[in-house]
Amino acid sequence: MAGRFLFLIGLLVSSGCTASKGRSTSNDTLPRVRARALQMASSASEPSAIESYLLYFPSSRSAGLNEKLIQLDAQAALGSQDPAVMTAFLRLHGSSPLAKQVFENYISFLTKRIHEKHQEKDMVLFLRICPNCSQAASVRENLAMIRLRALGPSPSPQQLSAIARTWPGTKAAALARQKAARLTVDHAVLFGGPEAWLGSDWPQASPEIRKEAARLALVHGLRTRNLSVITNALRHLGTSESIIRELSKAGRRVRLRIIDHLTCAIPAQPRASIPALEVLLSTFQDTVTKRDALETLAFMDDPRSLWLIVQNVASSDLLVHVAAVAALKARLKRNLPWDIPALRLIESRLAAHQDIAPVVLRLSFLRLLSERGSTPPLPPPSSFTSGQPVLRIIRAHLLAVAGRGTADLIKECTQYFEILRRNFPQPIGRHNLALALAQERASAALLMLLKDANTPAARDTVTRIKAFRTVIVGEITRAMRLAGREYTPSLGHPVLEAYEKASGSPRKCPALHLPSRYEEVMRHVSSFLHTN
Amino acid sequence: MSLKEYLLPKAIMVGLEASGKDEVLSRLSDLMKEAYPELDREHVFSILKAREDMASTAIGKGIAVPHAKTDRVGRIYGALAVSRDGIDFDAPDHKPTHVFFALISPVNQVQAHLKALSMIMQLFQHNTRLREQLTEATSPEEVWDILSSLD
């Protein structure tokens, strides 16, 4: 505007007119003014001077001036970093030959700025001026994603649907649709009541919503004392923070009530109750709750409950440990068919952890006890085909017997000795030397166990074992010499001697009646047998 | 699945007026009994109320879906009642509820029940004007036409 004003003043002054005169100029004066104006405009380097001429003398438009104006504007637009200038040029001179150049420059400028600054306004501008450009698709994608993110972490389904409608074909639209669908399902899950809260076939619901739904179910279950709902809720909740919160709020009395409920429900729905107990065991440091839960688990009939008990055998809390061991014993007394494979699995898993090796030992022992069942099965003669199985069987029997009383021990040892005697290989040769050696070790172990059993029956068995050993040690020694090797009988072995020293003098069979020392027996016997 | 699978024109009511939750449920139970004579009105009311007592089935934005399951029915039954002024139904957004979509499902059709619930939710979420359209309807036939146009 200032340029135009100055042009007008300059024009009037230089042509000898004032502004008022200008209005009343005669027909002679006007061509002179126009000529002067044209001259000024032609030499002007400011677009405004040319614009002014064209504005004031529209009827005498000069093609040359128009072009000059466009060129000057184009120079300004091309040299400018301001989208407004470029936009203005395109608006004013959109049909000129320079428009394409300015447009391309504009697009290039915008593209660069979008890449550098990622500003939403640039993207909007880009899409407005060039919706069909090759870069438009990626700009749309970016802008749609920005709009989606701008909705924040908790958009409503309506907002998401709006994104999907506004930006069809973009990834943001697909994401928005997906999220909206999920929110809808979430809504249904949350407001659907216990069935929906605990619906297992509800894959679209988000994990958070499922947890929240399960929490609602738990609260409802606790309120209504609905065991099935409590149990299902606990299964869904696992050990999440929310269950700890809910059950902590509920207090120990309620937790015990849950255990009571679960205990009562075992006959009707044993499997459903286990997850709940699992949660109680894993969630709380409350020793008494754990003890109660372990007691309940002892009366459940599936491997999972056994595994839960076993996990707690390793507890550093003495009361929990004792409760778990008691539960394990109670459990094993029931001779459940699936407990043995489960215990084997447990053994193999726990064996990898050095820090709980004692637990493995205990488990081995208990598994062996369990394997025996109520009537000790003696190993069939067919078992005596190689040395190693015999050792295992012997170990199993010795340990099993150790859990009983002296009378049982003597009876078992005697029976076992009879099996050894009957199956001792004669004559001993290269093919059966290992078996003979194993039996010699077994007889040594039997002697060790019976050493302090001071009854006539025990003394009789000990005498017979010693006589048997005299024969077999002689036979083995002879066979070994034939093979060019020296032989030291087991009872003279350093490991056994060390054990004997550790057990005190005279040799004493450790704690036949004290379960807490079973594993000590086992460790020594096992060590002895394996070392030999 | 379509709404028409478990909703009859006879089970639609406009101009619902009630002073509170129980009355809404009572009216819905009446509506169901009228539309589906095989249903036991008292039983329908009691199970809807029991469910409602657990937690409100209002989902906000003027919509509620009172629902319950029972072993006394063999399929899903639906009823729709619309209140122009809105009724307090313990909605999470604390706003009056205008549209009440009741569902009664068989106990052994949990998945179908949940899918029906989900469908209703989606219907209202994807049609933001639907609630207003239903509220402005002056007859059950008009409501039926609106719902039919959505299929």
C-alpha cells in the first residue's frame, strides 16, 4: 500500500498536478500522466509501482508490465522462505508460466521443512496445496498418525472412529479402527457382569481390561462368597498387583475364608481350586496363610498341587518349609499314581539349582518312599542283570526301610539279603564281575544298617551276611586277581570309613526313627554306592 | 448376528418414565412379558435386578444394557425402552440414561450372550447419533425402522 501511495504522489507531482488537480484533469493532461506513470512503472524494480500503474490505468494494461510484475513477484516468491509469499504468488499468477516453477519450489520447500520440523501445520498446508503430489501419501500417513497420537492414551471410540473416517487408507485409520473395536469389547467385558469378567473366550479384550474385569469379579466373589467366581477371578488375576491389593484389603480372615471355601470345594471342583491356592501361596508372605494353603493342597488330587507343595519345601521360612514337608508326606502317603512321574520331573528340574540340592535329596527320598507304596515290593530277580540298577534298587529299599522301625528294617534287610544271596553270580567271570561287585557293596550297606540293631534276628542276619561276604569277597578277589587287579572290599573303603567316623564310634546307623535324618542316611549311602 | 434375531417390534417402548432403577427394570420386565408371553415376568425382573445389584449396566452416554442369564430360557430375548428425559441409572458418567436395552440369555450360551452385548455396544459407538434418533422417536415402529436401517 505504501508503495502504491508513493507511486501516486510521485506520479502526480512529476506530471505537474496535485491530487485535487488529478481529479479534475482535462482530457489533455491524462495521457501525459499516464505516459509518465508508464515510464515510472517500467523502470520500477518494485512490484508495487507496476501494480499501482495497472491499478490506476486498468484500461491501458501493458503486456510487458504484466510480465515484469509477474517476474518480480516470482523472484520474491522464489527467494522467500515464507509460504505466505509463495501462496500469494500462486494465487495472483497461478496461470503464468512461472507458476509451475514457484509451485515446485514451494513443494520442495514444504517437503524439506516437514522432514526437518514435523510440524502439523506444514503437513496440512502441503495436503491443501498438493493433495495429489507423489509425497502426499506419506504426508497423509504422518499427519494421520500425529492426529491419532494427539488423542492421548485413552481416546474414546468416537474419537478413534473419527480418525478412521477422516484418514481412510492410512495406517493410523487401521490402528484407530482396531483400537475402537477393542475398546468396544473392553466395554462389553467390563459391563457384562461375572460371565464377561471371567470370559475365557474373549481374545479381543485388552489384558488390562481382563485384569480389571477379573478384579471386579474377585470383589464380587468375595462379597457374595461365590467360590466359583473367586476361584476363576484368582486364576485370571494371577499374582498381579490388583489381587494383592484386593486380598490385602480383604484381610487375613477373608483369605482364610477363601481357603476354607476352597477346602470344602475340593471334592466338587478340585482343579478349579488349585489356581486360587497357587495365588495365595505365591502372593502372600503370610506364613499362616501359606501353611493353611499347603495343608489344603495335600488333599488335592493332581500333579499341579504336588508341584506347589514342592515349591514351598524350598521356602526359607521354617514354618512354611515344615508345613510343605508335612504336606508332601501326607500327600505321598496317599500313593496317587501321578505323583511319581511328577516327582521325577520335579527332581530333574530342581537338580539344576545347586542351592536347593538338599530339597532334591529330600524329594528323591520321598519319591522312593512313594514308589514303595504300602507294601514294600522286593526287586524281581530279573532286575539283577547289571550292577547299576541293583544299586538303585538297594538304595531305594534301604531308604524306604529306614523310614520304618527297627523290626521292619531287620525284616527288610533279611529279605533283601536273601535276594542277594540267591542271585549272586557264580562262578564270577568278566561278564558278571560288575554285578558281583554291586552285590558286595549292597551287602556292606546292609551290614552297616543292621550294625546297631541289637536283636536276635538282627544278629542272625548280620552273621549270615558276614558269612556270605566272606564267600563273595573271596570269589571277587580271586576273579580280580585273574584279571590282574587288586581288590579292596567295600567295608574297607575310605568313603565308608569316613562315614563310620562321622557317625561316631562304635558305628551307628543314623537315626532310624527320626525322619529329619533320613536324608543324612541317604546321602551317606548314596555317596558310598556311587563312589564305588 | 442382527438385533432382529432377539428383538421384536412388540418389545420396544418409547416414552419410558420411571423414578429409579427398580422401576425401569420392572417396566422392562413387563415389556418382555408382553412381547414374549413364554417368559416369567417375576423371574425376569429378579434376575435383571440381581445383575444390576452387582454393578450398574449403564455404560454412559445415555445407554444401559440391563442383562442377565437364566436356565429358564432357550434363546436370547431382547427388549428396548427409551426415555426422552432420561433416568438416573448409576451411569459411570453420572448422566441420565435414555436408552435401555435389556437382554435375557440362556445360561449355556455365554458366548452368544457376550457377542450380543458387544454388538449393542458397537452399534451405539459406531452410530453416535443413534441415541438421539431413538430418543426423538415417537413410536415403537419408528424405533424399529431406525434399527432396521442399521442392518
